[in-house]
Amino acid sequence: MSMDSIAHVLRAAHQISGANKFTLMGSHALLLEFSDESDIPTNMLRSQAHTIWPEDHPELTDLIRGTLGRKTPFHQHFGYYADFLDPGSAILPLDWADRKITRDDPALFGGAIVTGPEIHDLALAKICVYRESEFTWVDMGINAGIIDPQELCDRIMEVPESREFPAQKRLDVFSWISSRLPDDEECHE
């Protein structure tokens, strides 16, 4: 998938709901930061889901889901769809919003403004879920040189503990990140 498909979903969500501000999460959020898609391994963008939420109007999620969501005519016709994540369920560093990427391009997004996490915050959100597919995604970014494991080390302690992210999971993620560092570097808690 590409910025064109993200822009299409956002334009349609804006037209259907009237919402102006959206947060983009998931794999495709890195396109907000990297405008040259050739810098990104194609397997990092293979998901059909564009995970969004209307920032100021979460009550519009069901309207957008019913029109642009999975298994809708929109999905069947275009091969991609809008997926949704409750803003409070994303596992992110406390200060992620200070680094968020904002794109406001009326020609591209049709009046919608989109924000998303910076790539290292996005990578942490993915590995904190602790699924093999998310580890693979982050490894692709590390191998491509667009994710710095040392930056992940520096930020992991800013991710608050919660029911979804208990202390033991933090240690497991910390260990996983440490294993991605060059031999002459180490993570510090």
C-alpha cells in the first residue's frame, strides 16, 4: 500500500464523517515521515489496513467503519480499508505526541489533517504488542537503516507500565531491543 491509498481512506473518512483531524497508526504511519517510499522496504507496507481514528470525534468511528472498514464494498473494491484503534490502547512513550508527525496537504488529504507517531515511537508501539509479525516489521526497519535500535533503547523506559504492558513485558522488550544493537553498544535502563 502507498500514500495514495492512505490519502484515499482519509479523504473518504473526512467526506463521510465531517471529521477534520485523524491519527494514523500501524505500519503505514511511517509514510507520514518518509515521503520517498523507495526508502521503505515494501514488506513494511503490505498491510491492507490503514489504522486511523478521528481525533476530535471518536463517536464517528462506527460511521466510518461501516463505510470504509474491513469487508465493506470499499475494501472489496479497492483492496484496502480503514481499521480502528482506540487512542488509549496504543502502547506509546508518554512524550510521543511531542515528536508526532503532522501532514496537512489539502490536495492530498482533501481537507483532512493527519498525525502519526515518529518511526521510533511507532516501532515501540509495535514491539510492545509482542507479536512475531511486529518484531519482523521492526527488524526490517532496522536492517533498512530507518529504525535505530539505540533510539528504541533510549525510549523504552518512557513507555508506562499498564495492564497491557506489565513490568515483565518491558524486560522482555528491553532484552529484544538489546539483541539488535551492534556488539559495541548496549542498552541502559
